[in-house]
Amino acid sequence: MSEAFRLGIAGLGTVGAGVVRLLTEHAALIETRAGRPIEVVAVSARERTKDRGIDLSSYHWCNDPVELAHLDGIDAVAEVIGGSDGPALDLARESLGHGRSLVTANKAMIAQHGLDLAQRAEANSAGLLFEAAVCAGTPILQTLREGMVGNRIDRIEGILNGTSNYILSAMERQGEDFGEVLAEAQRLGYAEADPALDVDGGDAAHKLAILAALAFGVEPRFCEVEIEGIRDIRAADIMQAERLGYSVRLVAMADMERQGDSPARLLQRVRPCLLPAHHPLASIDGPTNAVLAHGDYAGPILIQGAGAGSESTASAIVSDVVALARGETRPAFAVPATSLAGVKCADSGEREARYYLRFVVADRPGVLAELAAAMRDARVSIQSLIQEGESVGPEESGIMIALVTHKAPARNVRDALARLQGAASIVEPPLAMPILMD
């Protein structure tokens, strides 16, 4: 029998405990597939005496997770503490700096410090694996890194946050507004008590930065992702979208802009969009995640599955641990860290699309003319207009008007909305959503 592969685990929440449970329950199966036993030998967490439903008595306990980076007899560390900085980052840097491989589910840390960690891993012949950081147990990173290795990937689109997708799907089914559905999602455990990272787009942006790095061979640049969330979407917006033949989804998108001999530029965006029924992401419902990757030879490939959950995430972590136990080594972002390009951002203002624009306005003469004038002056052509008779807005002080534009550059649409800013007839800030693949 080959020598056991010895693992330390930092963080014993539902995911960390799930890793221990999975390695214990499937020990024989995993040993067969890894070619050697995998043993947890040390753990670290905040509370030693907390009942986690697992037996920790045989493991060495570390009060400080960074101790795992220096402890003798450990081959790799699994980090499930979370957070982009602090103890998680300290542990990651120390482990990799000492040539000890690291497995993590920490999307925020990889999105913001991925280049530094990849360089440390390569400089010290250590592995850095993070399949669980994007879409939990659904093997999306593996598909990009290995299954599409022969393709030039031009574009990625994805539904990367299960909480937001659950809320939008429920609003679609129930005809209720954001606040009501969010409260329900929190009661059911689909949303955190503080849902900001999910509903404001930050979680999806972390994942998108990682996907873009793998797909395009660039360093992860979370700070350059343009982010819009879903808080301002009304049930009435979703109803109007349905009447027009669309679904509303929070979509993460990244593509490389290639024009002749000019340097390629990367555009990364997370924002709510209208998707036509034939779009592969339009039917993604509930807390499901999905990624649509466009390869020049493979064509569009859709991967979907559970995007969160302790068992799904633990499964992905164990998959990475098994890869290390087999001796499988690979660059963290599919190419050596020294080869990751530092591309510039593309100008999103140049991108053209049709738009759904929603206004809540005072019910008085001349409002439509004012909207039309702003569109005209910004060179945005109106395709259709929908006016709702029911009062909406703060204390039902306005009526809803929705416009669908012809294709126009994003900067023109922004210009039109800027011309209306501060207008007395506008009761609340307008909502703009692009229409994809129409």
C-alpha cells in the first residue's frame, strides 16, 4: 500500500465538517481512486468544544490556523475559513511559501490575490487548487482548464449566484417584489441575514474574475469587474419582460475584445439582463448555477449544477485533494503564472445592445415628451413604449413607464439617463437592463 496522503483542514463549519465526513464515509472508495489512503491529521477552528457531529479526537488541534503551514507530517492544507484577507490569506501564503499544497473554496481570496498565490505555489513547487471556489461541486473550472484546453475561448456568460437567481425566479413565479421574496429566501435558508454580497453582485463578480483568468489566460482582476445588483428590480419589470418574451437574470459576462493588431482588451460585467427564451441561460431556475463558454472549435458548452451547499462544496474540495494525492500538478490558472497577461479593460461604453428602460414618473402632461427628448438628444432610438396605469414608487407617487430601445451604445444610454437626472418628473432612479442575444 502506498503511503497515506496527510491533510490538514482549517475551518470546521458546515463545509469543513463535510470534508471530514466525506473522507471518513468514503475512505475505501477514495483510497481506490486516489491510489493511496487520504487521512486528516490536523484541524483548526475557532471553537474546539463545539459539537459538529464528527469525531475530532484523533486529530492534532491547532488554535492558530497558520500552524498548519508549519506542522510536520502534512502534505496539503484545505482552507475553508473564508474571507479575502486575514487568517485565510495568511495561511495560504505561509503554506505555499513553505512548499505545502493548498486546496481552497475561497473565491474572494483567489479573485483578489490569485496571481500572488499562484506565483508562490510555482516558486515552491506546491499545488494551488480551487475547484470549489466557483459553482461548488459543478466541475466548471476543470472543464475550462482541461476539457476546452484546445480552444480559444471568446466569451463566457454565467448565472453564478444561486441566491439572486432564486429571488428572480421566485419573483417571476409569484409576482412579488424583491423585498418580499428576499425575506422568504432568508426564512428558507437561500439567503444570508446580510445578503449584500449576493444580491449586489459581489459574489458573482469574484467567480467571474476567476473564470476569466482561466478562460483567457489573464491575471484575475476582480477590481475591474463592472457590477450591478438586483435590488432595484420590481415584480412589474419581470412582468413586462415576460410580456415581451424575456426572462430577467443576473448574468456575469466576460469577453476578450480583439481588433486587428491592437492589444486585446478584457471586459467583465455582472448585471441584470433580459434573456430571450432561446438563450441557454434563460431557463436556469432557482438556486442553480450555470456557465456558458464559447469555444472556437467546441462551440457553446453549457455546464450547470448546484452552485452552493456544504455537501457539494465538500465534494469539490475532496476532488482537488485526490488530484494532489495522485501527484497531479498543474498551474493554478492553466498556464504558468509568469505567462498570465495583464490586459487592459475594454470600454463598455462602446458595446451596443437593445435596452429595457424603466421609469417611475409623476402623472402629469409632458412627461413622455421629456423622456423622448432625452433619448433623442442622446441618440437612443425608442422601439416601443409601455405605460402602466397603476401607481407605483414611494408611497405610490408615480406611474411606471417602460421603454425598449433599438440597439445603441451603452454610453448613449447612460447619457440619456444622465440628462434626466434631477428632473422633477422622475420620482425614483430609472432602471436599465440590456437585452442579450436578441
